[in-house]
Amino acid sequence: MNYTVTVRVTEDENVIDIPWEDIEKDFIEFIKSKADPSIRKFNLTVLKVVKSRIHCVFLDRCKKYLIQ
């Protein structure tokens, strides 16, 4: 199954859909360039947990459609 994860940011009428891949790349780049080396691994693990949670929420909300 293929699907695309995007993050929707809204403020009043303004809406922006940001592809998850862009957020992930920006976060990794930021961590590698700015974070204290002693906590880089921790921050990258947090990113993996967040990504996993997004996928779980998607599957949970769509499971009735996926089962059919």
C-alpha cells in the first residue's frame, strides 16, 4: 500500500500542506548541525518514534477501509 504523509498547517484561511519527507529532512539536518553531539542519537530516535506513531494513527483510522 502506498500513501503520502503530509502535515497540514492552518491559520485562519491560510493552509499549507508540508510533505513529511521535507519535515524529516529538515529535522535531521537541524539535529546534525545544531544539536549537542551527546543528544543527537536521542533526538533522531524521537523522530523515529514520531514517524511510527503517525503511521499507527493512520492505520488505526483507516483499518476499516483497509480490511475490505
